[in-house]
Amino acid sequence: MVKIWIKQLNILNKNSKINFDKIILDLLNLEFEKYDIKILSGFSNLYRLRIWTYRIIFENIDWKVKILFLWKRWDVYKWLRKI
């Protein structure tokens, strides 16, 4: 089963000029210093990476990154309310 964020990444790569592949690769290689990353309030291990109007929600446990959601700002925060 394909993860939801991978399907979203394919759609965004077609419709956007932002190179999400490079951003995802940097994120998985723990190269955070270039990006606007903040911990989400109310969650202990959830972080958000902001790229223009897009957000990547990921979990960082013991220096292992797991991407949970990638989409436009409003949709990501609606999804977070359901958790």
C-alpha cells in the first residue's frame, strides 16, 4: 500500500515548481538547518516543515524521520484536528 504522502507528492510535483523531491531527501537525511521547522504545539514528536503554502508534517523519534502528511496549509491542519 502506498503511503498517502507519496500520492500527494506525485500530484504536487506535477502542479508546482517547487522541488519537493530534494526537500524530502534533505528531511530524510536529517538536514534541517535550511528549512523552517517547528514543533507542533500539543504534540510531543510532531514537527512541521513550511514551504510557501505547503506543509510537511513529520515525526522525529530517535533521529528517525517518518513523514505523515504533505499538502497545502489548510488541509494539513484540518487533518491534524482529526488526530
